[in-house]
Amino acid sequence: MPQCQSLAEIRDNIDRLDRQIVTLLTERQGYVGQAAGFKPTRADVVVPERIEDIVRKVRAQAAGLGGNPDLLERIYRAMIDAYIAFEDRRWGELHERQD
């Protein structure tokens, strides 16, 4: 990453990254919403083994890129919790209508 020469330049770069991150998170939301349709029970929304697999991969990638694995794990666990809540609501919308 290039060395910034001012706080304004740092903020511009953070804003640029945030635009990319929001685009990717919105795409991820779409896939999470689709996943709810494939899960036969509400309990299937939370898959602890999958969560731990994601966290392991994120930690390894962060370390490989020179990032802080603990920081990225905290961010991902919070993000996963938010997506689980979203998927749980989506599961209810999709499956409870069918009853």
C-alpha cells in the first residue's frame, strides 16, 4: 500500500475501500439470503463448523497478507452474527409462508 501524505488522502482511501466493501457485503447478503431457501429447518441456519471454517480461512489470509488475524477474526465473527440474524429472518419469510 502506498504511503499517504495527508489525513485527507488516508480518508479518501478509506472511503474508496468502504465503497468496495459495501458492494461485496451486499453481494454476500444475496448469497446468504439464497442459502436460507436451501435449509430445511431454522436450526440449519447456524452451522458452527462452517463458522469456524470461515474464521480459520480469514485468520490465515490475514496473516498471509501481513494483517492482524485477531482483528479480522473479531470483525468476521461480528459480521457472521449479523448475517445469521438476516438469514434467520429470511428463512422465516421463505418457509413460514409455505405452512
